[in-house]
Amino acid sequence: MQAQHNPPASIAVTEFKAHCLALIDNVATGKTSAVVLTKRNRPVAAIVPIDSDMPELWGAMRGSVTVAPGTDLTAPTGEIWDAEG
């Protein structure tokens, strides 16, 4: 993927419908760094390229929690809670 040096484009949602495939291609190829979708001139969403160097999420938190010795993580907490509402 190319470096992102181009400014983001801004477009109304109704106009985006007519040009969405071309705008997505522009973001994917780096011609545009992002496309900001607006409703009534207020930003509501953005189309940005996916970072191809995303780290694997499975196991990303491994080693970040320490359980005290003797702690039973399956033991009931004693709290009463309503799972239906």
C-alpha cells in the first residue's frame, strides 16, 4: 500500500452512493488518504485503508493479567444478577 500523503476527501452521503466504487478504489490505491462521509455538512463516517500490518488479535493480551496464587476463577462471586433484563 502506498504512503498516505494525499488529504482526505469529503463527500455527502447521497453523492457517495453514486460514486462509492471509485472512491473506495481511490482510498485503496492511495490516491486519497480517506473519504469522510457527511450528512448535512457533519461528518458521520470515514472510509480509510486497512493497515496491512495489523497485529494478530488472538492472544494479544497474553501475559497482561496475573492471577494471585490460590484464586479460583470459577468460584461463584456471591452476587445476584438478573440475566434477563
